[in-house]
Amino acid sequence: MRCFLGIPVEAEQVSTILEQLSRFPELRVVSPENVHMTMIFFGEIGDAESEKVAYRLKEFYYENPVIMHLAGPSCFPEPNKCRIIAMDDLNSDTLMLYRSVLQNISEDPEKRVFRAHVTLARTRAQFKGKLTNYEVKFHARRLVLYRSILRPEGPEYDEIAEAQLI
């Protein structure tokens, strides 16, 4: 199964910007219930591995509050080759959480550099629309192990396990 570890973002935190993005037909906007920050992408893993990650996640305790400070939108991989529209997390809380997750939950860290962001939309065409900047701060409450099922109409995420954040 295809799995990742992420922090769910409540729809009301990003509803205004999602509404703005939905006005651009060239964008595939993330459905509000799927908005999250990916901490670790495991890719395809077997049942035994997902059970091991789920067990570690249920036992995971993080002693610090995680305040997310999202700002954007931003484009990447780079502004003149915009394929993903996201909001970046400007607070170091998520980076500290990420390091703890690597140490306590994941045996095989990703090779990519961690970029704390929340994907809001994707595009295959070059996006050149003008967007209003937003900032939002909120307390992250959960860390979730998701199973991702890719469908033509967009991904479907099922929650397998979670850890409460303080």
C-alpha cells in the first residue's frame, strides 16, 4: 500500500485560498478534506511495514506544541516552473517535529530535503495567475499515518493510525 505520515490541516484554515484557487480551470485544487502537510512519504510498503509504523506512531509522544504558520501561496519547484501551489510553513516547530519523527518512527528517511509546506493545487500547464497572499496560524493537533489510493478524480486518503500532538 502507498503510505505517508502527515499533519492534517482543518479545512477552515485554508478555505479562502482554496476557493480562490478553484477559479482557475488549469488547476487541480486539493479537496478540503485532503489538505495536509506530508512529514514522511513512505511510498509502497507492505502490511508488516505499515503495522510497524502504525505501532510506533501510536507510541509516539512529542512534548512540544506544534504551531503552524502557513504563508503563501508559493510555487514550486520554482516560480517560473510552477507545477505545485502551496503554502509554506514559516515556523520551525514542524522542522523540530520532523526530526523527532525521523528519530522515533521512520527507519528509512527520505532522501529529499524536507520542505515544510501544504500543497493546495497542482497543474500540468504553466500557471501564471495572480493570487492574493494569505497567512494563517493554528495549533497542529494530530500526526496521522495515511494510506493513499490514487484515483483518476484525485487521491483518496484513509487514516490508518494517529498520534495526538499537545
